Amino acid sequence: MKTEEDWSEELTWRCAACDRPLEIGRITVTYMDNSFTTEMPRCAQCGQVLVPEALALGKMAEVERILEDK
């Protein structure tokens, strides 16, 4: 799991809806009836989550392929 230092670039982002800085927070990701929790940059006010492109195209895409193959 990434630390706040690892998320330093993403934590410079602000929520488009609330204009608040993003914070690291625990979220639940659900795909094809499978859920897991992780920590990602999110807006503390509205709950919007930032999924960095590298994560979406890398690890999340890999997990998606594994779940679809089941």
C-alpha cells in the first residue's frame, strides 16, 4: 500500500466539485460482485476518488482481467 509520501503528486490535486484538497482515505472498490478496501486520494467532503492513470491502466486492469477470467 502506498504511503502519503508516495501519493505526494496526487495530493496536490483539488476536488473539481468542492475545490477542496484531496486527502488519503480508505475506500471500497467493487467490481463484478468482488469488493476490496484500499487507501487512495479522495475528497473528504463529497467522497470523489482520484484513480491515477498508472494505477487504472496497470494494477486495476490486471485485476479486472483476472476477475473476468473466473
